Amino acid sequence: MRAQKSALCWLRRDLRCYDSAALFHALKYHECVFCAFVFDTEILDRLENREDRRVEFILKSVLELHAELEKLGSGLILLHGAAREEIVRLARELQVAAVYANEDYEPAAIERDRAVAEGLRESGIALHLFKDQAIFARDELLSQSGAPFTTYTHYKSAWLRKLEPFYLRPYPVQKYQAHLARPPSASPVPILEAIGFRPTNLAQLRVFPGMAGARRSFLDFLRRIRFYREKRDFPAVKGVSYLSAHFRFGTLSVREAASLAYDLGNRGADAWLAALIWRDFFFSILYHFPHVVAHPFRREYEALAFPNRPDWFAAWRAGRTGFPLVDAGMRQLNATGYMHHRLRMLTASFLVKDLHIDWRLGEKHFADTLIDYDLAANNGGWQWAASTGCDAQPYFRLFNPVTQSKKYDPEGRFIRRYVPELAGCDGKSIHEPWKMSVFEQTSAGVVIGRDYPAPIVDHAAERQLTLTLYTAIRPTAAANSA
């Protein structure tokens, strides 16, 4: 590629000014590089909640990035509108030779980028896309027959075999940062209200956006990473990384994270690297099988006849099912925009296999609420729990909400935090409070059915209905429980 005078770097889910593939290539091959971010109305206008924590996280991350670029003599051009139109218009106004961006594997984003490429092409401007949010993407990992992997274990083996230092090397953006250009005019610094949203409780939750927040959380996790394998499944313990939102919006480089985990090589780091590989795996599934956005990966499960009781769905959303750990997980989600990964599996399994509600309704609720919402991971996780996805949990295996509660929150610490009605229960009763006698309930300060709901379903009975629903699709399956 020959050097040309100017280019535009379009930042999307890569809100950092270091180790960025698109930014590096733009700076390397052009003498003058402008940077832009679009508050895309095609995405924002679909958000029902005007107090969306994701939007505030993005805005604060964008403003931090803008300030960091200003220190380098540049800055962000901030736009508000349909990105497919705004980027084409801006590129024409700036008279750049090319636009650079990092790849996105969601079907709607791929279609948007095609439209942008076509609009730019009409003005003789090229669009260059680069892999950045994954270690391996698109067709980089295929089976010997040339097909995409549909089982995680085979994908992971191929991922580890292919991995070498080249794929983890950072892009040295700083080498060419002198090519960063100052915007031709100062962009007004936006506030949430200007883009149609209102402030949330993000600050009170001590969620720290931006590159600085990512660095803070990453360094904290590195002090704990050796215990990750042993502690990751216990929601009352600080065992997971809490980096998912930073990966989602690119305030942390996945290459940096994977490189460090690979080099450490201890049990905790290996387990976390496996979690990062799951992330790539779900990107691959979404890219190669885009029908999963609205349909089961396994097409036969389209015929599942979910009853979809609205009152049960409302109880699940509100954390009022009568199963304490399920309710604690849902209340954590509603209060913070985050849910522990073990509880994501439990609450999803409970919705689909205890309440018999279509996984797509639960997936949408998570999509509307999670700060770290990522289509590939969210869809993959829900289809795993619903047994409709690739390499999914077998349909005849159900999470028992009481067993899970006793195993992963044995003292009820997490339950007490998010279901304070049960704070007075002892360590045994808190998992099955409906079994307490009237005297025990009075002593604990909670009357079941008044202060906290009785279970809305009987797990054993609903398990049998699940088997009936699924064996209508797969009549030869054997029954088992987890």
C-alpha cells in the first residue's frame, strides 16, 4: 500500500488509542489521520430505556479517548446520526483517500459496513477493515474439511495449535502518532441529554469506563488471576475478571489480555484464556451462522412449543420467582447492569426449562440490561442454556436452582446482599425458605408468601414438562438431570 496524504479512522467498539489495528494501519500509510466516533442513531433509537448504562459507559469512554487524543495534538470528531451516512459525508468533506475501521462480526454491522463501503466507493474512497476484537476471526480457524467449527473443544484445540507470538503482538500506534491530525473544527462535547439519554447509577456502582478504568480493573484482576479457576463460580467472591464491558467496547486490548494469560501459564490464567477462547468461538458462530440472531442454531428446535406465561416472565425479570439464588441474580442484573457468569447460566436455564419461556425473550432482556451486552456471547450463552445452540447443554440436563444455590452460595452471602428479605434466614433455610415453619419464618423476620414469594413452580414437575417439550422434537433422547 503506497503512502497517501490523509485518512479517516472510524472508531466503533475499539475505544482506545493504543494497540489498535485500524488506527495503526491508518497512521502507518497516511501522513494525516483524522479520528471520528459516531453516536449511531440507528442503534440508539432502538434502545427503549433512556437511562441505559451502556450509553453512559460509551460516552464517558469516548470523552476520555477524546482527551487523550487531544494530548497528542489531535482529538475526536464526534458525530450524532446514522453512521452509514455520517461517515460517508465526513470522509467526503475531509477529502480523505481512505477510511479505516476494525471489523465487526454482527450481521447488522456487516450490512452497515457494506453500505458505507458502497457510499465511499462512489467518491473514490476506500474502506479498509482489520481484525481487532478477536485473536482469530472469520475463516482463520476452520476444520480440515474447510468448515467452521461447531464444538468448542475442537475449536479450542485448533485455536491453541495456531497460536504463536505473531497473533498476540500489539500494534505500535505510538510509532506513528505524529501523523494524528487535529480536527478541522472543534466538536461540541456531548452530554447524555444531547443524544437523548439521562444519567444512570454508573458512578455509584463504581464502574470505571474508558482506558483508565480498563487498566485499573485489569491490574486488579492480575493480582487475583491465579485463583480464577477456583473462585470464578462463586458470586459472593471476587473471583472473575469484571473486564467484559471493557472487551465489549474495546477499552482494553484482547491481544494484551490473551498474551499475558498465555505467558503466565498458571491454572487460573489457563482457565481465563479458555474463557477468552469461548469469546472468539461465539464470534465465529455468529459470523458463519448469522441465522442464530433470531433462530435456533439447531433448526429443529424452532418447533419448540413454549407456553410463555407472561406472569412467570414478569416474576423472573423482577427477581420474584421464590428461588433465592435465581432472584438474587436477576436483582443484581436490574440494579447494576451486570450478572455473575454462573448466575447467567442458572437464570437462563431456569427461564427456559423451569418456566418454559422462549430463550429469545430472556436473551432480549439481557440485551436490554447488561452493560457488557455482546450479541455473539449473549446469543451463544442463551442458546447453550436452552440446548438449541451448537455444543450446547444437553436438553435433558437442567440446573436445579436449590442445588446450585447450596453449591455456589453455600452461606447465602450473595443471596442476602440482593434479597435482603431473607437476611435473617440461617445458612440452611436461606436456600429453601419455603420449608421453614411458621415459627422459623417469624424468627427470621420473613413470611413466605407475604414478604418473599413462595416458589412459583415445582422444579421436579417442570423438569418433566421440559422433557416432554424437547422429546417431542427429539423423541429418542434419554432422561437425566444435573
